[in-house]
Amino acid sequence: MGMGGSRLQATGKCVFGMRVTGTLTFDEYWSSPAFLAKQPLQNGSRAMMVGDNIYSRSNEDAPWLQADSHHSYPDGSPNHSNIEKDTRTNKVLLSEHFLYFGNAAEKVPQCILDGIGYSNGRNHRKFDEAVAKPILKWFNDVSKGRINTIVGDPFDFRQSGARYSAASNRIISD
């Protein structure tokens, strides 16, 4: 599950949930014909501009290349802070069982968040299945049979031409 944060005014809200059904390296993701449409196109539609297939390299020892995207600088040059953060683990998670709420993020009841010891903050957390059972039940209930559905646009979708900086955790522009 991906939870919203304070920058989005979505603390305690579920932005997406997914069952991981596969993984790829960034290079496999970049070169796979199945995911070419996920490569950003800055002169395309809003959806084309925010593609997340943005990292590749010529070989395992080469530096990462960053496509002109919402994670690069406004002039299209690589944002090394984002590269460092985004490529810490050379793994892209895939899912054939997901629900993306986006800007229609659903509020998770506080008692469930308290029960798992949730606190708003960056990074990932792992929970034992027994501890996670209430939030998983909540997600299944709120999904209402909408698996593999996109409910809302990304929070920053209207700013698709803008860029994000991990260093400042802010949207930046020219």
C-alpha cells in the first residue's frame, strides 16, 4: 500500500494498494516492449508526460541515465538527488492485482493505523501478516470489486509539466 503524505495533504489516506506479482530490474523495465508506453514523452499528453519508466544504464557498472521526466530538472537534465533515491534498489514492482485511488485517496480509519503502529513518514515498512490483517481487510472491503482500476488521477497530475525534487520533497518549475 502506498500512503499519502503531508505535502499532498493526504496523511492517513491510501493512494494505492497492490499485490506484487512480479519484479524487473530498471534495465529490464526500460527495454521491455510491454512497458515502452510507460517511458515519459514531454511533448505528449499529461499521461504520457508522467510515465515512470525513466531509468536505464548501458551495463551494470555504468552510471544511471535518467530520461527527461517529472524526476529530472526543468531543462531535462538529470536530477542526481532523485536518481540516488529512486535507484537505491534496482527493482521495479509489477502488479496484476492493484487499485489506484490517486487524488481520490481513501482515508484509512485511525484505529487501523494505530493498530499497525503507522506514522507518517517516508520509506517503506514491513508488517507481520497478523498485524497487517485489519488494514488488508479494510483495503479488500473498500476495493468493492474494483481490482485493476484507476479511480483518480495522480495528485500532481495537473502539474504534469512540473518536476519533482527528492532533495526538497517539492514540485519545482522553471
